[in-house]
Amino acid sequence: MTGALRRVFGSGAPKGFTGALAKDEHVLAWAAVGDGWLVATTFGLWLPGAAPRRLGWHLVSKATWSGGALVVIEAEESEEAGRAVLLRDLPPVRFPLADPRKVPEVVYARVTGAIRTSERQDALRAWFVQRKVPGRDGVVLHVRPDPDADLVEVRRVAAGVAEKLAGLRADR
């Protein structure tokens, strides 16, 4: 929605939401959580707080809906291994939603929709996930090693896999 249309019709966000949506960001669903809002957009999930912040869909490791609450596990980018990005999961955060509206369905669709491929490498003790990043052209290789994985070996393999994938995309 353009700036002029947004001023006339609003952003689609709930009244009282104080997050600053990007120019091309659109609200898909929202639900009240405590005295704030959980707002799902085309770019990510806005988390409530004194200063709401957007968690990009590509950094949601896991989201589950159970018992009237959405539980979100956020991943943070810990380092790069060549063209691959290594992730580390943060502790789960629970958002009780008295009236979830369409938030659980939208979150599920967006998180799974961002994943192009996902493969567990048991020998390395790591997940290799290719994801589409909202607002960016192309796919990124995310590697989430288990806490007890050999990081030197994970980095080596992740960098090699990312290079091969980049070569395959270039040949298309």
C-alpha cells in the first residue's frame, strides 16, 4: 500500500500498534497479547513490547500453537561460513492469545512457506535449511548445528554446500 493509501485506509494493523511498517510491508493478521500486539506481516512477526520489533520469517526456527498460546523459537545469526549462515536458537517465548484470530494459521503458512529445502545431517549433528528471505532476492542457506556439534566441521561443510548451491543457481 502506498503512503497516501495507508494514510487514508490505515495499515491494517490494530489501533495502538506502534511498530513502524516498511513501505512494502502488509499486515496479514494480528492478535492482542497482554497490553500489546502480535502482528503478522509479509516480512515477519512483530513481537510485542515497549518497542515492538519485527522477527523476520526466516529467523523463526519453530512456532507451535497449543493450549491457547503461540510458542515461538527465534534463531539468531551467529556467524557466516562462506555463503552459509549459522544459526543459534534462542529460548522459546510463549504468547498467550485469548482471541488468536488468524495469527496461528498465518504464522504456520509464512514459516513453512519460507523454507525451500530442509535436511537433517545426522553425522554433522546439524540442520541445513534453504530459506527465502522476505524483501531479498534469492535463497540463503541456514545451518543450525546442535549444541554438541563439531563447529569446525559444520563450518567447513556448510561453506562447501553453499558454494555448490550458488553454482547450481548460476547455471540456470
